[in-house]
Amino acid sequence: MIGASRIVNLASVGRRTMSSAKFTLPDLPYGFGELEPVISGQIMQLHHSKHHAAYVTNLNAATAKLEEALHKHDVTGIVAAQQAIRFNGGGHVNHTIFWKNLAPPKKGGGEPPTGDLKTLIDGQYGSLDNFIATMSAATVGVQGSGWGWLGYDKANKKLSIVATSNQDPLEATTGLVPLLGIDVWEHAYYLDVSGFLALHKCFAVITLRAYFAVQERTRGLRQEHLEDCQLEGCCGAPPGCEEVKELPALTRL
């Protein structure tokens, strides 16, 4: 279940400067078993504490190798480290988004979209059911391992459903701002079913809301919205979005 304020807060992905603090595994905003019966506590614990943790460990190792290769002007080492950073860094970013997309019912999980996101979904896909069917088809269509994504196209101010391979991060590879990611790697579901995890189960724990945590990467979205939002009633706020200005921690599409 995706929580109202759980759309992409990348501050918790962690920052790391050269030769300084390491990336760390973020805490889950709920208990391992709170998403049951949709996702079992056992798979959540393994997914977070084993698989995501491995991406973090390997990312730190890869960045250390990159620093060493840069210091030695070792181009081969630099290229090798960058490949490892793309994979493990993508895994870290993607899973950090994934955890914040989910929430138990008591924290807003399973609620339908409202406001601007509902308007966008209805306008582009006709209904929530059609959107779910479209995103499910795109996600099931991933060959091998990867992710199904709902992203926001800032240039065209539209939603976009895409799939990415392996651990490729959405924004770095497509330019789309990630709103919702569905993990298609087998480690996300292999203990729950013998085959692919039915996507309706995933949507049962997802709450789609048009909110973003305002971080550096989404600051541009917020500014664009405030500049464009001049009509009465936009976001339920007076002209100029004074309500949004007074709530710097959150903004809408």
C-alpha cells in the first residue's frame, strides 16, 4: 500500500562525498509484517535486510574503487567501477523509492488517487482500472529482471508508464521523475507464490497520491507548479497556491 506522503523521498537515499560518510540502508517506515497478507513479513525482511542491504554494501565498495581508480588515473578501473555503481546505486535508489511507495492500510495504504493525480490518470487512461491494467501489462512484460514504473514527464506535464531493465534508475536513464515503482525481480515475491506475484496484490498495498517530498531533485517540479498554478481552485488552494507555499515539505504535481 502506498502512503499519501510516500511518493519518492530521495533524501533518505543518502548522500556521500568523496572519502566521507558511506551510504546506509534506510529504515522501513513500517514493520516487516504490516503489509500482510498482501506481502509477507518474511519476504519483506529478506528483501530489505538482505537484498537491499547488499546493494548498499556493494555501492560503498564500488565508490571506494572509483575513488582509488581516479586517484591512480586508471581508466579501466574507472569504467568498471562506474558499471558497478550504476547497478548497485540503481538498486539502492529504486528500493528506497519502493519502500516509501508502500504503506499498511492504517497509514493510508490501498486508498485510490485523489486530486491532480486522479485528474491525470483519468485524463490519460480513462479510469483507475484502465491505468492499473496498463501498468500491470507493462510490468509483466519485463523480460528477466527489472522494474515497472509510473513516472512524471516534466517537459510535457504528463504521466508515463515505462519499464526498466535490471536496476537501471528511472530518472537517470529516462529523465522521468519516479512516482511509483514495482519490483519485478524474483527476490520481491519468490516466497509468496510459485510464479510471478499477481500485480493486483501489489496495487492492493499501493496508495497513489499526487504528492512529492520536496528535495533538490523535485524542487524544479514545485517551482513549475507554483508558476503555472494561477487558476482559482488549483490544488484546492487560492490563486498563487499560498497553501502549497506554506507547506514546503510537500507539493503536488
